[in-house]
Amino acid sequence: MAAIAAAKAGHFWAARAAYGLGLGAIVAVLEFAHYAPLVDERGGIGLAELALLLPDWCGEFVLLSLVVGYAEVRELPREPSALKLGLAVVLGAFAGALAWYAVLDAVLRDLLGLGLFIDRVGQPVTWAGRIFYHAWMMIFFGGLAVAVEASLRRHARMLAELRAAELRRAGAQQRLAAMSLGALQSQIDPELVFRTLSRLERLYEDDPTGADRLLDELVGFLRRALADIQASGAVPAQPT
Amino acid sequence: MTPQWMSWSSLWRGGLLALAVVFVLSTQLLFQFSLYESWPLADILAGWLQYFVEQLLVGGCIFALIAGTAFVPTRSRVLRHVLLLLAIVLGALAGEFLLILRQQPSLDASAIAILGARVARWLVVAGLAYLYFFFRRQAAQAAAQVHESELQRVELDRRMTEARLQTLRSQIEPHFLFNTLANVQELYRTDPGRGRRMLASFVAYLRTALPRMRHDETTLAHEVDLARTYLDVLQVRMGERLKVRFDVPRDLAGLAFPPLALSTLTENAIKHGLNPLPEGGAIDIQARREGRQLKVGVTDTGAGLRASGGPGGGIANLRARLAALYGGEASLALEANTPRGIRATITVPIRAGSGGQA
């Protein structure tokens, strides 16, 4: 059991990371498309720069996605509120931007001497400027994606609830139908009995043998009807 | 010719969402720190306002086209998504094209590349915003259906309770009917006079019982009549073994009383109380008012609780009926009578009978 739960948890975090990776790649491509025409005159940027941009944004979005995932797991089995999700997005965006910038600065620039994308573009950007710009991008695109995800989950939950409600309704309908059938079977039409008895009263004056036969029939009918009722179980048998 | 899946409220919500997205999108300008180093704050704010208006123009184009797709009559989901994609791309293209044309009259390669980048960005933004809106609306529709389904279920449950009540009520009839008729039949063969009297009493009983059988409430007077005609039928059968006494004040006659409740108790008193005893006994029916309550008791001098093996199905059904009609306000008490037999008392809240005499 624990292994399954762990595997499920591992699956969850892997999916979260992949989600961040995909979102980061989309934003990286958008950013690349945004910068490409601007720096065109200075010699242009190519696939090498796109390759630099990808880890830049992907890393940040993976961190953001993991923070949002933590906010969701913390609230399980309930859904986190919109406020908490928003808070997670803002926190995750700033923390992700800061942490990933530190990693890039230490690994890419200092250790590998590669230089960051912003160095290639040639704009002098302070680290605070970079953090805020990246945080905004993550809050905007990450926030939109989280909103879409939350509405998708809500939709799925509502559909499940609808199925359950329909099942309950169908059950109630079925029970009612069974009940009505039982009630129908157990109802010996009092009007019919009343009319037959009135006729019987008159008939005994004129034709006692005929009346006797009629009464025989009526008692036979009632006996069968009673047996039916008790067999159907709609009415518990009464001692007579 | 508004398509059914697009209502004014969803248009209004969609517009509000588009406005919010455009507004948040425009704040990107404020997050560019390099601006604060080279421009005064007032200029930045003015630039932000202009940027917001520009984005609003593009967002508006996209929104108008998306709303327009609602008027394309198609049931195909694929076509609907293609239309949506087209609406976003064309809307963004139109809006951004206008913006670029304002800045530079001729389009060069770089301007086209900028246009492409912006359209791609709008595609992601508007696509995500639309997905969010779409699933939210679907979820709201599903929630409304859940509500509707629950309402129907509650209604079905109510009808179920009603049907159960009907069945409980009709339970008294067939057995009594059968036993009496079997008796009538036998009597006609041995003692036609008594048989005739019994049949006449029984028809009188049905005449009293029938019009009221299916109603929820009747008057005490009517119920007492019913019990009296019922006991008349049995009197023919039991003769000296049955003595009956009624003590029902006239001023209580018009009060409301649950149907066939008194009959059930009377029937029980005969069946479990007097019938098993060779010497028979007496049945005493009395009604009295106590404060805001009406108490009607049926006392017999029969075999008693112990001999009858506790209350039967008829008593349980009567309790269920009382609970269904009055909730906790009514009760049925069974106690031992001295020196012998059972005293059953029904207590109901006092209300004027609605139907009067039948």
C-alpha cells in the first residue's frame, strides 16, 4: 500500500515537473520570438540562443509548478481555495525566479563561462529587473495555467457528482416504480366491492342461489387477491 | 437568433474576464525595472495607460470574433475548436496590425516578425483564458444539472413516502373484507336472517368508510361512526359475546382525526382481545379533551398484551401513519387495563376538522 502511495506521489511530482517544463518551453519560444526581431540588426540570434532560453524559463516554471503542487497536496483531499492558489503562484514565481537565477549565475556563467541569454541580447539588465520581469511572466502565464487546471478539475468533479446524483435519482425512481406496483397489487378496488355487495343485497331478495354463487366468486376473488398481496411482500401478512 | 449555448450572462462574464486578462497583461510594462531608471514616474504611468488601451483594442478584437463564432451553426466539436483558433489568430492579427500600422506605415520583414511574435503570444493568452472560461461554464452547467437531479430525487422520495402511506392505509381493508364476507357466506347458509343483517351492516360500513378512505384527515364524528358500523357488523357475528359502549362528547365531534386510526384500534381489540376468549368481553370507546390535545381511548376487557404477544403490524402501521401526519405531535400509548385487557390511547393535537360530515 505504502509503495503504491509512494509511486502515486512520485507520479504526481513527475507530472508536475513535466507540466512546468512544457509551460516553460512555450514561454521560452514566445520570448525568443519576441526578441528575435528586436536584435536582428545587431547580428541576429539563432538556435544557440533559443537553447539558452529553454533551461532559463523551464527551470523557473518547474519550480513554480512544484510550489503550486505543494499547495494542492497540502489541502488534499479538498481543493485549495482560489486565494491560496494565487498566493502559491505569486510566492512560487518570485522564489522560482530568485532560486533559478542563482543556479544559472553560479553554474552557467561562473562555472561553465557560457553567459546568460540577457548577455547575448546586449541589454544591460540588473538582477532585480530580471527577477521582477521573470516573476511577472510566471505569475501571468503560470496563473492562467493554474486557473485553467482548477476549472478543469472542478468540471471533472461536477461531472462525477452529476453521475452520482443521476444514479441516486434513478434508484429512487426504480424504488418508486416497484412500490407503486406493490401498492397497485394490494389495492382491492373498494368501489367494486361496494357495488358488488349492494347488488348482492338485492339479489338475495330475488335469487338466493344466484346470490350465493356471486358471493362465492367474490370470496374466491378476495382470497386470490390476498394471496397475491402477501406474496408480493408489499403488505406484511396479518393474523386472521 | 442567439444560439442557445451563448447567453447574455455568459457574454457579460466573458467580457469581464477578457477585460481582467488585458488589464493584468498591461501591467507587464510596470515590471520592467529599466524604465524607472530613465523615465519619470508620471511618464511611465501615462505610457502604461496607452499600453493598456492598445492591448484592450487587440483583446477586444479577439473577444468580438470569439463571440461571433457562437453564431456559426455547427454541432461539430472539431469545427468549433478550429473556429475558435481562427477567431483568436484573426482577432490578434487585426488588432496588432492596426497598432503597427499606426507606428510605421510600411511593413518590412522585422515588422512582420514582431506581428508574428505578438499573435503567437495572444494565441497562448486567449487560448488559456478561453479554456478557463469554457470549463468553468461547463462546470456551472453540470452543477445546475446536479441541483435539478437532486430536486427530482427529493420529489420522488416524497411520492415514495406517499405511496407507502397509501399501502399502509389499504392494508386494513382486504383482510376485514375477506373475513366478513366469508362470515356472511357462512351465515346465509345457516341463518339467512342474521346473514342478511350482517350484509346490510357491512354495506353501511363501506358506505361510511369509502368516501373518506383516501384522505389524510377526517373528523372524530366520522371515525366514531365508522367504528360503530364496524362493531355492528361484528355484533351480528358475536352476539352476546360483545358489549359496546361509546362515550364521545358532542362538542368534540367536529375535531380533526386521522382516518381509520380508531378502526385499527377497534379491530385490534376484537381480533387480539375479545376473539380468543370464549366468554368475549366489552369494548369502551371514549374521547376527551386535555388542554390542546384530543385523547381517544379504546379499552377492552380481552386477553391483554401478554397473551397477544405484543403489538402487531397494525399498531406499527398506525404509529407510522401518525408520525407521517403529525410528526412528533401525536402519539399512541398501549397499557394494561385493570382487571384485564388493553387500553390504547391516541393523542393528537386539536384542530378543527376541514371536511365536516361526509
